[in-house]
Amino acid sequence: MIKFLRSTRKHSHVVVIDDISRLARGIKRICSFVQISAQTGASLESPSIEFGEDSDSKLVENLLACVSQHARQKNAEQTLNRMTARVQQGFWVFQAVWGYKYARHSSGGKVLVHNEPLASVPS
């Protein structure tokens, strides 16, 4: 999107985002994108946040960006912790290997089972 905005500076564009968390993965990238869009003449619009140049608007943008980054990092931590716990319980948490597929287990999780005929090796 940045490449497009830079290559079409002659035209005014509006970038519509649903939520500031969808703009980028971290606060540095969000701030960078907001700055680049201003430099290219594009305006940012969102139903959930009002972008502006005043100090209060900038504060709200930065706070929401920080909260979004924290939520992504916390989600990654929780996913890693859950996967680690599942591995310690003997479950496979990665993509199913060739010849296997996931099936429901009585514990409520998924386990690997043979995926016939792919699991059979011709002799």
C-alpha cells in the first residue's frame, strides 16, 4: 500500500481501516504508516478512531497502537504456552506430517492418526 501511495502522489487517496490494530503489526510500523500517508497526501479514515493532527488525537492513536501491539504479543505468548503444554502432554501441535491427519480425541483435543492410503508404504 505504501508503494502504491508513493507512486500515485498526484492523486488524493483515502485509506479506510476498520481498526488501528489492522494497520500494522507493531507501534513503530503504525506510526511510520501514519507519517508516510500524510507525506503522500493520503488521509486515514476509520469508523472506530478519528485521526487528527492535534495532541489529543495523536495520544489516542498511540495508546490504541500500544494496546493493539500488547494484545498481539500476549496472544503469541498464550499460543506458545498452550502449544508447549500440549507437547508436554504428548500431543503433536504442528502441521500433520505426510501419512497422518488430525482426529478428535476423547480429551477434547486432536491427535494424529493414520491417513490411509497415504500412510501405507507400498512394498
